[in-house]
Amino acid sequence: MSSRSKVTSQISRLVIRAVKKRRFRQIVDDVIADGEARDLILHRVGTIQMHNTDRIDEVMPARLSDVSRFDRLLWLFSSNYANRGISLLLLDEALWLFNTVRSLDAPRVAEIGRAKGGTTFLLAAAGATVVSLDNQALEAGNAKRHGGASKLSYDESLKVALQRHGLESNVEAIVGDAITHPVQTAEFDLVFLDVPFSARRMSELFEHWWPGVKPGGLVILRDGREPRSPGVREFAGTLQARGGIKFMDQAPGVFTVLAKDTVGHDETAVSIDLAESKSAKIDDN
């Protein structure tokens, strides 16, 4: 290796360590804010990722037989943190959540953490009646950061989008604190917690909303911080001390899924992806 290559390699390692520790956060944000630079970086990242992935026969799910639907082809694509827009979900997370909600009969869903309403819209489009809570901290922060509020608030914009598709009656968008919001016993088929909270705060949210889940219903935990949901993982670790908890590995991305037992005692099935998913894991079941 030439001396120039050695220097470049050393600089790269230093930059990687600095980025991981978020020392260059403002510099990275400034670069990404430039549309042309952002497109170049994303293109480069995507190209490198494609070159570094395995062969097509190696990434294809072993039990895959039906390729007539798009959701059976997700293994062809990368699901990474650049694949986010109005919804912060990864591609495989979004499809899994959509299909899960659609499989339920007239589901009533609670969403904690609405942000710009992308996932709220997805839940409504999947057929759910959604009670969505958000404290609007993200909108207030963005208004301050970017110099004033937009023409429409995030909730007003969401309402317009829902109206266009006849989904307005499916969503109740509430501004408030999810810890103090009243929860009825066995009220929801699914509770989706997607908030950047500490393990302690996540525990408080879980204990508050868990009684509101119907027997056989689901709680899905996803920490709004990136990259690997530290708050959720720390909290999920505390659940190991509870009796009657079964850990399963079935959900994509960084979802942690808890299913309330149907026989009346507090037995919980927990699904945790302990490694960031490389691609959607789709089989023919």
C-alpha cells in the first residue's frame, strides 16, 4: 500500500469514528441539506451497497415460491436508514406493519408518536381506525430550526391527505401526552409506540398502554432514534425478568413486538430483531 493510500485509510477510520460518535453531526447535516450533494451521497451509498451485497441466489429466501406480488420481492432491495420520507419506517418495516394491520378484522389502533403523519396514513390505508397521539415537539423544533411555521401544520396537511382518499374518519389526531391520556381496558387491537424515549420512559408508556390491549392484541415498540433503537432494546431486556414471556424473532427492522396472551394471564410473546435487517425476510407462509 502506498503512503498516500495509508494516509487516506487512516483519515477514513478517524472520520468513521467521529461520525459514529456524532462529532461531525452539524457538518453532516449541512452536507445533506444541499440537494445535489445529498443525491450524490445517496447514489454512492446505494451503489456501494449493491456491489457489497451477496449474489441473487444467496439473498433469495429459501422457501420462496410465489413471486407474483411485490411484497414477495422485497428481498431484492435494501432497507436502510436512507429509505425514509414522510414516514420514518424502513421499507420492510412499513410493509410488515401494513400487512399485519390489514390481516386484522376492523382493527382499532393506537399510535404514539405521529410526527408528520406518514405512518398514521399507512395505518389508516391498511384499514385501521387510528387514535394517534403526538406532542408536536418535532414540528415546533423544525419551525424554530427552519425559520417559522409552514403554510399548513403537520396535522392539517395529514387531514388534507386523508380527505383525498376518504380516510379522514379513520383517524383521530390528538395533541397531548401519551402518559396522561386515558386508556380504556382492552380498547385496542394494536398499540404502536414509535417515540425517541429512554428505557425508563418507554417502560412508563408500556405500563400505561398495556392494559388497553385486547387479549390476542399486539404492542409494537420502535424507538424513533437511530440507528438501532437503544431505548427499546434496553427496555426489552428488562422484560426478560417477567414470567411467561417468550422471545421470538419474526419482525423486520428494529421492531419489538409483544402479543397479549388470550387465556387471561399475563403471558407475552416478544419479537425482537437483534440485528439490523439486511433485507426483508419474506417466505411463502
